[in-house]
Amino acid sequence: MNQIGYACINMELSQQKPRIYTGRSMIKRTFQARGIEYASQLGLDNTKDLYKIIKWNNENQFKFFRITSNLFPWCSEYKLQDMPDYREIKMVLRKIGKYVKANEMRITSHPGPFNVLTSPKEHVVQNCIKDLSIHGEVFDMMGLSRTPFNKINIHIGGAYGDKVSAMKRFCENFHLLPNSVKSRLTVENDDKASMYSVRDLYEGVYNVIGIPIVFDYHHHRFCSGDLSEQQALEMAIKTWGDIVPVVHYSESRSKEYNDTTIREQAHSDYVYDYIDTYGNRVDIMVEAKAKELAVLRYKELHKITNTLLVD
């Protein structure tokens, strides 16, 4: 059976009073004025609410969840262990990890698009390594497996006019990452024809360094690499070995609202079409703006109980 998950924000809990959410942050000027002490306080509150969201997920049969990459505001400016609340934060993260494993849940992350390991600029690569290392550190504090089951997923970055050379740089820079990241890293196909298809990633990244490919259905519509949806999906699945692959699914917001002024690649609020996995066992991350509400409506629409049956 295929688990269906959602990303980062729980709409129901975020609308309660008091709100339960993990997006507490601040602008740079506030960070400069209030410093690591305030960042630590926000990070602790985010972490405590993450535990509440994880518990809600389990109680409502959501076994698959992507956590936010912004638990700790401005964390690139300090070391996590320097936060005044570090000990308590570490205890909460460990509690989350134990709960996740005890309830056979799957937790993943998707660091932002500024993580560009293909960049020819050393400072960009170093900033990427720093950010990804923090993700690995957080997953380690949770005690999550150092495997792609608890993936840290990124797009590989720009092509810079030469995709082959850019993918070669990615593979070289991959080896600069700590094991906490390398062991979990996955890559995802892009949504522009000039960027990276599943075929590109398979030939230029997987065949070189062996990391799994996350197949994104929506992106494939714009960058197919001359593969059908089923061919691309199954090519990506082959890269996962014994671990259940992750796929991403969303639909076009412009089609949802019949509005051609909206960029076709933009994600819809809800998803409507049946997600065809062509008989393959995968975990599906629904990237719809309505989050868990989109998954619940999808299940209702297609008469699914708590999991999506394999065809």
C-alpha cells in the first residue's frame, strides 16, 4: 500500500487558538536586535509544536510527513548547540524521533531552492553545504535513519549553459557533504524544459554517485526527457533499491481555477485526478496548498480509507 503525506503545515491545527505551527520566524533586523536568545525561543516553540503535529498525524492516519526546513530561524548564523534552549530542544527532537519510529511513520525534508551544489561559485556551494548539514544534524538529533527513507531532497540546481558539466560539479561537491547528509540525500526532476529530467538525473547523477531520484509527476509534464510518465516513474523507482521510493504529486493551479494568468507550474490548492502509480509501491507526497485537507478530500473523492491501494 502507498502512504499519502503532506508537507510542513497542518491547516486545521494552524487555525486553532493558540495556533499550532512550526513557522515562527523573524526578519533579519529583529534577529540582529534580539539575537540567538530569541531565535532559540522560537526554535523551541516550533519544535514543541512539531511534536503536536506529528501526534495529530498519527492519530489521523497520516504516516508520511515532510517537516519544515525553518524550525530554527536564521540558523545559518549560529551553531545549534549554542542556542540557550539547546538541551531542551534536543530532548524534544529525540522524543519526536522515538514517537515516529514507535508508530512506523516516515519523516522527510526538502531544503530550499538556494541549495545549489551545481554552482561554479565556491561561496554558494559552501552555503549549501552548511544548510544541508543543519538538516542532517536535526535528523540525527531525532535519531532518524541515515538512509533515504528519511530523505533530504533537493533539486540539483542551475544548468549554467552546460548540463553535463553542472551535473559533474554536483557529483564532485556531493563528496564534500557530511555523512549525515550524503546518506539521506535525494534529487528531484525539474519543471522547466531547459533543466533536469529524470533521464538527465539517472544518467548524470545516479549512475555516478548512486543517490535516489524523487519523481515529481507535475514537473515531468514540463520536462519529460522524452519519457512517458510511467517510464520516468519506473526509472526513478529503480534508483531506490530496497527502500520504498518517494514521489511528489500536485496539479496545475491555473487549470484548477481556469486562469491562464497563473503560471502553469504553480501548485493547485487541491488534487483531483487519480494518482496512477502503475502498480508500483511508493509513498506519495501531495504538494497541494491545502495540505492535509487536500489529502483528505482526495481520499474522499476516490473512496480511499487510510492508504492508496496499489493498482
